Amino acid sequence: AQSVTQPDIHITVSEGASLELRCNYSYGATPYLFWYVQSPGQGLQLLLKYFSGDTLVQGIKGFEAEFKRSQSSFNLRKPSVHWSDAAEYFCAVGASGGYNKLIFGAGTRLAVHP
Amino acid sequence: GAGVSQSPSNKVTEKGKDVELRCDPISGHTALYWYRQSLGQGLEFLIYFQGNSAPDKSGLPSDRFSAERTGGSVSTLTIQRTQQEDSAVYLCASSLAGSGSYEQYFGPGTRLTVT
């Protein structure tokens, strides 16, 4: 069965520091992979997605993620974090071949210290 | 243009009552999804509608939950005889088509509290 693991429940970084949020997935075929961000009281906003091709994908707000098939990982990175990046981040996998639901990880809550 | 809208934004109900949650998808989006976000279970898929096809109800947790989509647009999620464990944020999303490659756009959610 498909699953997504986000090992870090909470992460705290200083403003200006680099960030990496980990995501591991379990899926037999080529996955569709997503990162979403949720600010308090808000819905989910898509940061970036991977379907195929270049394994390093760029997203909005300066985020990027790298798909590593050998490690079943899709880690999210940002070189310099801003205070406004404090939010909860969700990694998700969607099946290829027309299957449509997203399977989400438990989320990582990011706090940013000034 | 307008995004996905949901109403009400908050709903408090007594255990045993029925509730209806509404979702207005983005105009022109043929696919519509319901998810539930709760402390214990995280984000869970509930149900998926695509055009006139039969919905994928595989995520509905019990037969107290049902959903319909009228005219291929607005959707209503109904929970009958609510229980305290139904307390959660119910999120609706829509996408241009049902393929997994299409981005799902999420609404702000309805926070349901069952007392």
C-alpha cells in the first residue's frame, strides 16, 4: 500500500538559515509527488510537484525538492528561510495511471526564530 | 478567479445530529475531492467525483458519511448521527481533470466540532 513518512514532526530554524524537510514514500510504480504548505487557519497550497523528468524541481516561494528513486525520498529544501515560512508542510503521493487521491504524510511543523 | 469555497467555515453540532458541509469548486474543474484533517489521523481522503462517473467512495469511514455532487459542480458532504470522533476539519479540493497529474486546489475547510 502507498504511504508517506515525514520523520520530523517539528523543526525549528533561525531566519536566514537553510532548511530541509524530509519525505519518504512507499509506492511500487513511478509516483506523482507533491509538497503542500498550510498556514494557520488556511487551506493547503501547492509548493511544487514531481511527475517525471528532471529530478530537481523548483516551486514557489523559493522552495525546491529533489526526487531520489534509490532512496524513495522527495526532500524539500530552501536555502534561506524567512519568518513567513513558518507553517505546516505536507508531503503527498498520488498514484499514476489515473488514480486520483492523495496520500499525505503526517506533516512537519516549521517554526522560524528571528 | 475565485478559488474553492466551503461553507460553513465552522460548525458546532450536538452528538447525534446530522450535518451538511458544502463545497463550491473552481468553475470548470471536473474533479472534486473531500479530505478530512484530524489530530489523530492526519489528512485522509474521503471521496472523489469525476464528471458523471461513479464516485470513488473508498475513503468514507462509515455509512454515516455520504456525499453528492449536483450538476457536476457543487458538492455536499453529509454526516448523519454525528459522533465526537467526527470532529475534524473537512477540506474540499478540485482539479481541472481527474488525472493524478493535475494540481488539486484546496478550499479553506470547514471545522466541525461535535459536542
